[in-house]
Amino acid sequence: MAPTPDRGDSGTRPAKTARPAPRTQRGNIAGRQARLRNPHSAGATGSRPAADPVTVANGPVTLAREIPAFISSQPLTKGHLLAAQALDMLGELDLREPTEVTSHEAALHIAAAFQKAVHTRLPNRAGLPDSLEAVIFFQADNLSAIITTNTMELISPAWFSRRNLSYNLKQQVYSITAAALKNVVPIGFADDLVEYICGVNYGGEETDEGAREYLVDGCGEDPDDLPPMPSEYKNAIPAWAHVTDKRDFTVMPPKLRAAAEALDQTTIDFNNAQWPWARIDFEELCEINPGYADAALEPPIWFFPRVPDLLNAVDDVMNHAMQCGVVDACSAARMNTPGDITTWLSYLDKSSALLADAQSFMDMCDDEFGPTFKDSRL
């Protein structure tokens, strides 16, 4: 799982009182039933308005190629000027003959053009997850952008439950898909879920002994009436549902093998690139949008098989998270030059392509592992 924003407060063990309300483990934790909750729905704290393209009243506005910082009494922000310069470099802003317009009209025109540039680079096909959106901030000193995922969901293909597939085959397909997704969206896997449920229910204790001590000595609970222990959640994870970096493409049928090798190489290339797309500095994220400061760090997207104990765990974890909203940011960037902006747009293109490739691979797996598929190794 991509590194989770580090908030740094680990909490303390409560005194011997009634069991405290669930809380999140803070720190670098590695890293629902479909659409558990929309974090942008009414009542969610820390929500941000959708960044829909801006339209300009009374038709389009044309600007001079050398955009003046002052056109009327109020100047354009540096964020607007940077965006205009970057879009001009890409040939995506209409700058023809000089036309006198107000700063407000110029700002609307630039914002509309930039939103169009962003939206044309977001994923354009249905799939999971398929609801990325961009929130743009034209600031006095820079242009800042946050790409978010407007969904809470559990990705759990039907073939996860197939029993005629080998252990190695399922683990390879699961791991290759997981590696691609974690580079684009905030996502959690089965092993991550155990860490989070331990943070919510046992004060971060991950052993049965530590969990009992926390509940009985720290919270005053009845030792004969305790909830499931950490080992029960760990044992509920199927043996294949652990993400591995080791690749063995030979366990796959030929058509799927070629697709898997291609997706894995695309993921490696994307991960080796210079732009840290999914590695978000939490303090910087909150400076761009303070609404995230009190949000929970549980990932809004999960990817694991529908095992009852794991479904119960994700319900507990996300019920807690839904009380304060989640950090649903896929990427956050503060751009100080036109070059920063063109590079960011390029990686937005690449991240969308990687997400689309991962979805195509999952679709192919659904077709390949249909009702008539038989694993030749069984």
C-alpha cells in the first residue's frame, strides 16, 4: 500500500474506565461493501466541493498572449498566471488577439481552460474505482491541486471466491493488481485491515495477549466476554490474499500472462518515475485544504476477498472513519512554475492510464476465470 499520510500522534492507553470510542492508529500504516459511504454527502465533515469546470458568462473570453497581471483594479493570482502560461505551452489555452477584459473574466477563462485540461486527463471509462475528481486552488503564490476519489468501496471480484484456482495463480493476480492500484488511489489490503482493526479495537495491540490486556486492564471489560482477538482476523485472511513482490507469470494461462506482464512493467515504470504521485505529505495536504486536518486516515478503498470476519472488520473500521470523513486524496501538489504544472498534468495522464490498465486486467481476469475455466495445474 502506498505510504499513508503520517499525522504522528499515537495516542495513549486509557485508564480503567468504560471502553473508549474506537480511534484510529496514527502513523505510517502501510497503506466495504460497495460504496459504503460518499464522503462528499451531506453531513460529512471535511468535505470539499466538487471541482466542476467553470463556465464563462456571455461567451468565451480571449486574452493577449502576454497576459497582464493587472487588467482591472484587482490582479490575477499567480496561480492563474502560472496555469495560463502552462496551458499556453501545451497549446490548450485560446490566446489570440489582445482583448480588454476584467481580471474576473480572465480568471474564469483560465480556470475553465485548466479544469478542461485536467478532466480530459482523468479516467474516461467505467470501472473500479471510476470516480476520481480534481480540486484546484488558484492561490496567491502558486497553483495547488488535489486529486481525490469520490467513493468508499470494497473491490472484491467474484473470482476471489473460486475454488478451482491455484494458490499461486490467485496470489499473483491479486498482487499484480494491488501493486498497480496502490500507485494511483488510497487503498488498503487484507493485511492493512488487520492493522487498522487492531488500532480501532485494541489500542494498536496486534497480539492476543496485548489485546486482552488492553481490553481487560485498560478498559475494564469482562475477560469472559471479549470481542474477536487479532489472531482471528489474521487467520481469516486466505493464504493467497497477502500481497507479494515476487512474480511468477508461469502460473497464468498465456493470454492472461501477457496482460499481467504488461501491467506489472507499466507499474514498475510509473513507480520509478520522479513524481511522487501517491506519496502525500500530510502537513502540506492540510495547508492546501485544512478540511483534511481532522479526517480519519483509513483508506476509502479496500481490496480483499469477501470473508465474513474481514467484512465485519472493515465495517467496524469504516463506521469509525465515516464519523469524521477520510483522507480521500490520491495526489496533492503545489506547483510554483509552468514546468511544474505541465509535469503534473503529464503524470495525471499516466496515473489515469495505469488505473485504466488495472481495470482492464481485472476485467480480463473475470472473463478468463469464468464458469468454464479450469486450472491446468489442479
